[in-house]
Amino acid sequence: MKHRTIINIFTGLALAAAVAVIALISIILTGKSHLYNAADRIVQGNNCDGGKTNEAVIFNREPYVYKKGLINILILGIDGEGNLYDNHSPGDMGQSDAVYVVSIDTQSKATHVGIPRDTMTTIEMSDKDGNTVAVNTGQVTLQYGYGQDIQQCTSLMAKSVSGILYNIHIDRVVVLSVNSIAIINDAVGGVTVTIENDFTDESGEVLDEAFVKGNTIHLTGEQARLFVQERDCNVAESAMDRLLRQEQYMQALEPLLYKKVRKNPFLIMKIIKELKSNDMLYTDMTNAEIVYVFFQIAESDFNMDSIITIPGKVKKGIRYEEYYTDNESLKKLIMQIFYLPVD
């Protein structure tokens, strides 16, 4: 009887595990099928010459065509008081201090393209009714703040980022409040990083006694948020230094998260639920799509070479720093990531 009970317990556990695996596979396949529906894209995109994506373009005297099967996800980290859904107004919706496009190539690995927050581009400003009232040149971080609501904010940012990256399509968008970092960080048990450069907050104060150049520390809770968010605006190129910290953090976080999710495939769903319940996450992706994208990224041998910051130079503007792209180098990068030579 005792042996039969043990066998029954193990059989039940095995069946439960099998059901969980089948459910996960079903979720992933559902997410994949939804993402390949081009009609649902937030930005349809064009080729780099402004034509249709299926039309070839000439680069260095050779024909190239836009890759098929790419999934481009816009990731935005919003720096602002309160949560993502507070009663903000156009011009006061917060700023997008982290701007990334994760491009998933099913024939290759995922690539993370970082767009510095101070990248100069065309900014559309709208009124409380969502009507465009002005078009100016400014830092891309500002574009998010000029929507009527979070949906319009993300739409404007997607349009702007697509333009910066030579008209690539944008399938979906994920918006995270900077306050979400602590939750994600602690869900994996903390993240270990080495402090590459000393940095302070806007008042010039040291943020944490452990944040000293050369120190290797295990970030927990609020420390993680400070590490990826804070900078001293009075220090030249502090925004670029912060971008490097964000990329360093992502490289350390992703394998830990993948390891945790492999042990508990539904952890990602738990994190999503907690972020949404605290108004720290907005996305037009379904949970199935998020799970599919997560596993595609995690299984693509993610490393620092997968994170590419668009080329350019920082210049001092009248009030704030301005990042001007090196258009020749940027176009070459776009052709490498998003195009293939025509056989």
C-alpha cells in the first residue's frame, strides 16, 4: 500500500508537469501566431527609402531587401512621478528615459537596439483632445510626454523611433514605469553588477555607499531602481553613462530570469500580473505574446554583443545635451540588422 501511494504521488506530479508543459507550449504557439499578423502592427513601416517593405533598396551599389519574419518590439522605460495611469495631461505624461527596440529574427538571435534618450528627432505636440498643435525638433525622450493618454503616447513614440531607424516596422510596445525594476529584480533574487563608473543623483549626492567604482554588488529592491534610473544632469554625458548601466543590468538580468522561468514557466505571468496590478506596466501585447517573445529572447544566446546603441555624438545644446546620429554609420547598422542582400 505504501509503495502504491508513493507511485500514485509521483504519477500525479508527472501528469501535472506534463499538463503544465503542454499549456506553456500552447501559450507560446498562440503568441507566435498573433505576432505574425502584420495587420496588428503599431507602425506598419516602409523600407529605408520610404517605399514598400517588399521592395528592394540599393545600398553600396548592391540591392537589399527588408527581412521577412522580423518581430520588432519597442521597450520604453518611463521616468515620472506616480504610476503610468495617473491623471497626467499632454506635456506632462513623463519622459521615456529608456528606449530600446528588441528585434527578433527567427532565423538568428534577437538584437537589442538602444536609442539614447537625447537623440534629436521630430516631436509632435498635441492638445488635450489629442490634436497635433505643433511639430518641433527635440530629444526623443520628450515625445512620450505629449500624448493625450498612454495609448497615444506609445503610438507617437513608436512612430518617432521608427523614423529614427529608417522606417522599420514596430509590432508591439511595452511600457514600464521605472519603479517596476525593483519588482522584476527581486523576482529573480537580485542581480549582481560591478560599478563601472562613479555616479550621483541630480543633487550630486552619492546614492548608495556601495555604489563605488570597482565594487561588485548584489542589487536588491530600491538599489536596482537607483542603478538603472539615477544620474546627475550636471555631469556631461551622464545620460550615455546611464544607458551603459541599463545595458549592463539587462545582460545580468536576462539569464537569471530565464533560469527562474525554466524552473517555473509561469513566473513570467506572475510578474506581469503584479506589475499590472500596480499600474507599472502598459502593453498592447497579450500574455501569450509576451511569453513567446521572452522565450525567443532568452534562447537566442543573449550577450552584450546583442545590445547595440545607435551611432552618434553628444553635443551641448542651449539647455540640455543633444545626441545627433551618424547617419552614414546608422544606415549601415540598419542594413546589417533589418536587411538581407538580394541573391
